[in-house]
Amino acid sequence: MRFRRAEAALLLVDYQRGFLHPEGFVAAQGRDVSACAAAAEAGYALARAARAAGMPVIWTRFVLAPDHSDGGLLVTELRPALGRMGALRRGTPDVEIPEEAGVAPGDVVIDKPRNSAFLGTPLEVVLAARGIRALMVGGVTTSMCVECTVRDAAQRDIRTFVVREAVADFDAARHAASLAAMAFGFARIVGANAARDAIAAGEAEFPPG
């Protein structure tokens, strides 16, 4: 699968305090967020590399209404603990992208109400307007919002390259299984060094995994 910077953007999924910070809703449930925080640091480095090469940077945030009226089954039946603790509500620290991410004025920030960055958001319009047919992807968590987004991108014939060091999960087995599933039929899994080299060079070929 060929990567061409001229038709690509960097998509960074849900690097927000709720998933990364020791005081976020994930850590409040007793989950270790250290792997996600490390992945975010790798994603921030990719964002700097992309900007330096003139490649668009798009961030997403998982954001729900203050009363969770748009949360659906996620907060009522699938993960009711999220509803009880008021996770991911607009206006709370959970939805903030950390300052150290270095979001730039020219970056695009898209709020989403579901796991996939394509569902209920303007992402598809943003990509079409810029002629973007390829995505370099980082984000959290691998098995949820990243995989849902990557699958949806593949169904739209968008070439997708998932950066291994820039994605993470709270469970190592789920993370590995998700990477394997995406590599099998939806994306190329690439290393961070190879991703930065491709961005700088403007073009690269990534063979099947």
C-alpha cells in the first residue's frame, strides 16, 4: 500500500485527559493509563513531523452532552459505569486535549459522540474538501475508537496506516488482537520511525504485514 503525503492527513484519535490522565475517568475505574499516555507522546511527535512537512493534522475528542442525552447504549447498557460517573461530558476535564499535545491553530479538532470518528461528525466532509484519501493514524484505545475509525476508513477506500507506537489500550491482549485484525483486512501497521520517514520523504510503500 503506497503512502503519498500529498493526499494524506494525520488523524489522532481521542488523546484527551479522560483516557490519559491519572485523574481521568479511565484511571478512576482502576485502569492503568500509562500505555495510553506513552502512545500519546508518540502521537504528539508525529503531529510535529506532519506540520513540518505541510501535512494536515486532525484531532478527535470523544465528547457527550452534559446530560449524556446523546450517549445511547454506551452509557446506559454497554458501559453503564460511564453514565454513573458522568464520563466524557462536554465542559469537563475529561474531554480536554492536554496542553503538551501542542494543538496548533491550523489543526482540525473534531468532537464525536461515538467510537468511530466518522459517525455523527464532519470528518468525511473535511477529508473530501482537502482531497485526502489516506490517513496516518494514532490514538486510544486501540480496540475501541481506533479500530472502529480504521474499519470505517477502510470501507471508504481510504488508505490507512496505523502507527504502532502511537496507539495503546488498557489491556495488552485486546491491543494485540486489534492490531492483528486491522492488519488483516483494514490497514497497514507501521512503526513510528517508518511513519516519520514516510512523512518527510513524501512517499513510501508499505507491504502487507
